[in-house]
Amino acid sequence: MIRLFVGLEMPEAVRDALSRLSGGLPGARWAPPENYHLTLRFIGEVDEGVAQDIDQALDLVAAPAFTLTLDGLGQFGRGERSRVLWAGVRPEPALDHLQAKVESAVVRAGLPAETRKFSPHVTLATLGRETSAARVGRLMEDHGLFQAGPFAVDRFVLYESVLGRQGSTYHVVRDYPLGGWRAEDAAP
Ligand code: 2AM
């Protein structure tokens, strides 16, 4: 079995900008900069055969390249056990287009459809119970104008997530170009 998800990598300059936000929140587990990514589709544990079907379906995704700008900070799960602090993304129709294509590809490969709405973000930290909501609020205020980019997105990737004691590590297993000419784009 292999634990997979589909996402976008962050270029180094963006990782640097994001990593400068880390620190100063007791109980927060900050993502290491090499883990920053934007999840397009979480897949979970699948066997090798399904992984191959997913790879083949993703390989057929044809979508234009685009640029993205990270914009602002937010959190999921306010007041709950599993809280996540994230950097948001300026709305970009080409990103939504790509995500819809990735979703259909994964469903075509036999996975159940995702029911949750797509909320593009880059996870910065998971917050522990002991992380003070007031301090999170202050950090979000202090960095309310946070922006990174714009940066070019010219590929998306299939990641393997390996769960470890110190958190997950992510490896790129395959990458898929965006914006290239493909036979199926051609007019009949
Ligand atoms: P994230 O996108 O909010 O960071 C690999 O586990 C990635 O897939 C993580 O980045 C994680 O959250 C995202 N993800 C989405 N749904 C998930 C789920 N049900 N379980 C684990 N990770 C999930």
C-alpha cells in the first residue's frame, strides 16, 4: 500500500517567505519548509495497481500553466482539537480548473468522488490544544498582509506521504507538465 496525494510544489523563494512566519506559538508543530505544498486531491492508502491507474489518469490531464499568489493567513478548526494554520491563495480560475480535472481523473481511476469543497491553502502548522487562540489571532493580525509570489505553476505532482514519528515526509513520485501541447487538445 502507498499513501498518495496530488498537489503543487512551492518554489524556494515562496518556501523561504513561508518559513519566516514560523515560530513563537507554543504547542504549534510547524511544517518543515520542504513539506510546504498545496493539496489538489488527497487520495490516501491505495495498492500499487490503483496507484498505477491513478498515474495513468493523471498523465492524461491537459490544463494550462498559470501563476499563483499566496495571500493572507487563516485557520481551520477554530476551537477544535485538530487546528491548522495556513496561508491562503488568491483566487485563480486556472487553479480551480486544474483541480476539477485532477478530481475527474482520480474518479476515472476508480476512487470515490471528493465530497468536501476545494479550499486551496498551504498548511503552515498544526496547532496543539495548548496553543493560545489569542496568540494565533495576534500572529494572523501581524501577518494579515502576507503575500508570496506570483510564481509560475507549470507542473503538478503525485506525492507519496510517509507517516513517521516526527510527522510525515513527502516524496514526489511523478510529475505532470501543464500547458504543453497534447494530441487531445488539437481540433478535430
Ligand atoms: P493539508 O492539505 O491541509 O496540509 C497529505 O496528508 C496532505 O493531504 C496534507 O497536506 C493534508 O492536509 C492533505 N489532506 C487532505 N485531506 C486529508 C485527509 N483526509 N487525511 C490526511 N491528509 C489530508
